Amino acid sequence: MLNFIKSLIREMRRDAVFSISNELTYKILMAAAPFAMFLVSLLGHFDLDVEILFEKAEPYMPVQIIEVMTLFVRAATENRSGALLSVSLIVSVISAASGFRGVMRGINIAYDIEEKRGFFSDWALSVFLTLIFAFAISLSLATVIFRRGLRQILSFSGLALSAYNFMGFAVALVIIFLTVTLIYKLSCVKRPAWRSVLPGSSFTVALWLIFSVLFSFYVNAFSNYSKLYGSIGGVFIMIIWTNSLAVILLTGGEINALLRGAKSRP
């Protein structure tokens, strides 16, 4: 195990995981605002209260990030229209697709594979992964919203309520796990077997959850970002959080490559 960890750290440094994560973070943040507006506009057409999600997100996201996302939600709610829906979708897909191209490049570097896809096929795949990821997030959010409505209708209580809440959380987690697995599978030029990408997917989803909970607890309980930086403190926290999730995602690709025995360099 110790040798594996040393090899993983060496390969992460050699493959410039942190540099690629910085690039990915920038592109994700560029896509965050238009995607949030698109999502709110889309769900708004179905008369769904998106702000319910923030009540459920507090254990997994710092309050400052929720405040930033709330601004996006209110702006989108006040300006909800078909034109906004279309423009937000286009801008968010283009920005996020650029970020996924960085993910694809990072995963191929992890496998020591030269990127040989053509420009159009590369962009088509990145747009496809972007839409799949957006769909997974939307489905996970919808699960939270509909789960709350169904719980009120069925009037669960006690142990049944706890089991119901756990099942809803597990469904959202499985959706994210399957999406991450698909990203690892399709990003590599030489498609690995489904079974070979499961360790990295398990690592990524588990560490995403653990890190988000611990980071949220630290920021909400001990951090003074808001006192030091004022309202822009939420932006700084969002950058740190997003960059950390990007590092974890690329690290999962490195783990898959190491376990597969793809590393041939000394």
C-alpha cells in the first residue's frame, strides 16, 4: 500500500495533475453561472422550487458557496425566459466542454496515451460528457426535490423516514458514481474495461463526499473568509472547493492507470 501511494504521488507530479486541475477549475467556474441559470430556468418551467436544494446542501457545501449560488438562482428566477434558457445552455455547454477536454487530456496522460482523436470528435465527446454530467446533476437534484414531496404525501416517520432518506441519498450517490465511471471509460483513447475503472470511480465519489463534508464543516465552523474578504470570500471558497474536486477526479484516473499497469515509465 505504501509503495502504491508513493507511485501515485510520483505519477501525479509527473503528469502535472495540479496544473491540469487549475485549468479545469477555471473552465468549470466559467460554466458555473450560465449552467446554474440554465438549470434554474429549466426546473422553473416545471414549477419546482430550486431553493429547497440549498436546505439539503448545507452539510456538503460551505455556506458561502450556497450564498453565491443563491445569487445565481435569484437572478435566473427574476429573468426567466426561453431566450435565457437557450443562451445559458449554449454558454454553459461550451465552457464546460472545454473543461472536460482538460479531463480527457489528463486521463490520457495518466494512461501514457497520446491524444489522437480529431478536433471534431474530441469536441463532440467533450460536449457529450458535459451533457451527461449536467443530466446526472439535474437528475440528482430532481431526486431531492421529488423525494421531499413524496415524503410529505406518504407521511413517513421514525425508522421508515430514516430508511427513506437514506435511499434517496443512495440513489443520488449511485447516479454520480455511474457518471464518473462513464467519464473515466470514455475519456481514454484506448477504452479500458468497465471493471478496471471502478476503483478510481469509487475513490473519487467517496473522497468527494468525505472532502465536501469536512471542508464544509471547517469553513462553516472555523473559517474567517467572510470577515477577511467580505462578500468575495464565497468566491474564494468556491475556487478552493472546485479545485480540490478537480484534483480528486484526476487522481482517480491516475489510480485506474496504476492498477491497470499502464505505467511503463521508470
